[in-house]
Amino acid sequence: MNGLARFITEVRILGMTVEERGKLALVTLDVGHPAVPNLRLLATDPPPDFPLVPPHWLHLPKRFVLGRDGGRESELGSDWRKWSRQHPKWPGGANAARHWAAHARSLYLSAQVT
């Protein structure tokens, strides 16, 4: 099973909705914060060697901005932007999708809405 397929399988095991879009996984993430509606759509690019190596890019609808830069063009189209964000303590195996979800949730909650 390649990295994308394994990522999708692991995310589904966690109970999240995920859809394959080319080389990307489009995930409906429960952000688990009372001030934010629970379900948010975002995407990532699991590498072929996932779960040993984490997904690198985080794709968000363009109204969200991470940090000071405006991100880059996303393969999902003009309504999306992507940011390069490394996972600081990637476990490289067991519970990889759970670690990715926690990292993505943290980044999402830190994003500025324009």
C-alpha cells in the first residue's frame, strides 16, 4: 500500500472523512474547539513513504493564512493555498495519522482568517 492509500486508511480508522484528490488527501477534520465550528476541510500530501515520513504541505481554503506569508498555489485550485509546515516531533510509525491530525488541528487553529 502506498503512502497516500495508507494515510487515507489510517485517517478513516480515526473516524474522519477523507477523499483522494489526485496525490492529495482531502480531510474533514474535527478541530475540537468550542469557538470554531467542528468540521473543517483541509488537504495534505502524504509521501510514498508515509508513515515513516510525514505529509509536508497543508492546504487550506484561501481565507485562512498561516504565518506571515501568503502560502503558495494549491493543486486544489484558486480557492485554496498551501503552506510548508514540518512536523516537529514525527513518530514515524504507530499512530502517525493521529499525530498528523493533532498537528493539522494546531496549525488550523493558529491560522488567521481574512
